[in-house]
Amino acid sequence: MEESKNEEVLFVGTYTDNGSEGIYRFNLNFDTGELTNKKLAATIKNPSYIAFSPDKNSLYAVNEIDDYKKEDGSITTFRIKDTTLVEIDVKSTYGANPCFVGVSDDGKLVAVANYTGGNVAVFNALENGNLKPSPQVIDHKVLDTTRKAHAHMSSFLNGELIVSDLGLDRIKKYTPSDGNFITSKQKELVVAEGAGPRHFVTSENEEFLYVINELNSTITMFQKEDGKYYGKKTYDTVASDFEGESYCADLHLSPDGKFLYGTNRGENTVVIFKVDQTTGKLELVGRSSVKGDWPRNFTIDPTGKYILVANQRSNNIVVFNRDAENGTLSFVSQVDLPSPVCLKFY
């Protein structure tokens, strides 16, 4: 039994056009930092983003496709039994190429962002985790006639639904009303034109919100004042002397909130910032090579000791040791897997 205590189960979502068969699971050994015991957990097409229900009894996986029904993608619900996935249901997401799934803190709502569809489907979940049919579909395509809506992240914060739209350069806010979501009092946060907001994260007290912008390789910090977020400062994620194209992917705060990390696809680095605990401002610590190509989603283990990066094009997951005091990363191990793009600890 001693071994199992010192291991954490990792589920991995992939693209399946390159030899992968779906969702995989590994064990991360906390002593050695090595990923072992690789298993195919579910055979499923393009599970590019996965999320758990709060009770960890269900796993939701988007199928990033556009041919499930007409031009829609789909979401698959799995029951988790002793870290084994049992497929329960598949439903349309009412939009093409879903790329993110967010689950409310109470597990009663599941929101899927459809990238090509330019909309968000908000499902009600039953107590057993199954999704009810007929979600509310929030359409971003009608918001702008000149730009193309690309919903990229849909997450719940204090009961509100927050959606980053890469095509509109907006982070839209929705509030619940009579069982549906309507536009919030602060209807949106705005980033620079052409920035392409992709993912966001908040500090534990929710005073600060950080958005990573895919297209101009920046992180924008927002601060809450009187219940609304205001943009305060924007930081570059790639080195000033980097030549070539680079696109941001993902960002996470360390468990203690002292460091913010982001991935650069192209420069192929993790950028490391120190977070001022009072002002929320960022100070560059440095950049660390991801030991691979095209880093997508990454994750920090619950203890904050390791950072794991999914490198899509070099087909590997790399484990780094994280210096809790300085925020810096050092290479520990790597494992091969075709087109890994989403890492979630169980």
C-alpha cells in the first residue's frame, strides 16, 4: 500500500490522427518524478480536453470533431470506477470542434466551448453526472459581423459563466437567471485587438484574473474593483530576441499562488513569472525549454512539486521539478505518447 500513497493518477487527452487511440492514464511517482504504468483508458476520437466532476465519479471529454451530427462536435461522459473509464453517453455540443469543458463547483452544470462553432453549450448534469439533453446554447457569432467568433474556454467563477473568445478578443461574462445564463452587468473584458484570448486563471481570492493571449504572445492581468475586472497590465511571454512564430497555449498559477506559468508553442518554452501577492503584478523569472515541440496544455501536480507539459508535435509528456522558492524548472523525465494535448490529475 505504501507505493500507491506516493503516486498520483494522470489522465491524458490526445488528438487521434497520429497513432493515439484516445484517453490514456499514467501513474506519476512522486519520489522519482517518472510516469509509469501507461494504459489506454478509453478509445475515443480527438479527446482534446477532459474534465472531472467535483466528486471525481465522472469524466467529460470533448470530441474535437465537426461531423458528429451535421457540423457538430460531441461530448462523451464516462463513469470512473477505480480509475477505469466506462463510457456512459455521447451528446452533440451544438457546434463544431469543441475544445474546452468547464464544470461548476457543485457539478450541476457543464459548459462546452465550441471553437469553430463560435458558441457555448451549457448542459445541466444529473446527480450521477449524466448530462441532460437540450443544453442552453450561447451564440457568439451574432455578437460581431466583421470578426469570427472562436469560443476557447468556458469556466464557472462564483456562479457566473466566463467565456474567452479568441476571435472576438473578448472574455464574455454571463450570470444565471431563471435556469439560464444572461449577459452579466460587466458583460465582457476586452484585450488588445488581435491578441486572441485563449485561457484564463484567477488568484485564489479572485482579485486578479490573468488571460493568456494566443496570437500576440502576451498575458493580460485584470484586477477586480467593485465587483468588476479592469485590465491593468500586459506582459510578453516570448523573449524579445526570439525570431519566428509563436502562439501561447495554457497558463496556471502554482498552488501557493506565488508563480504564474504559461506555454509558448513555437518558442517551445514555459514562461515563468513571479506574482506580487499585493498588487498581482508579474515579474519575469525566466523561460524553460519544454524539451519538445508545440507545448499545449500543462499541469502542476497537487503538491506543486512537478510541472508536466504535453508536447503535441514531438509526441511526448515531459516532467519538470519545480523549485517552490524560485519558481524555476529542471528536467526530470519524459514519456512518449502520440499528440498529447490535455493533462489532468485524478
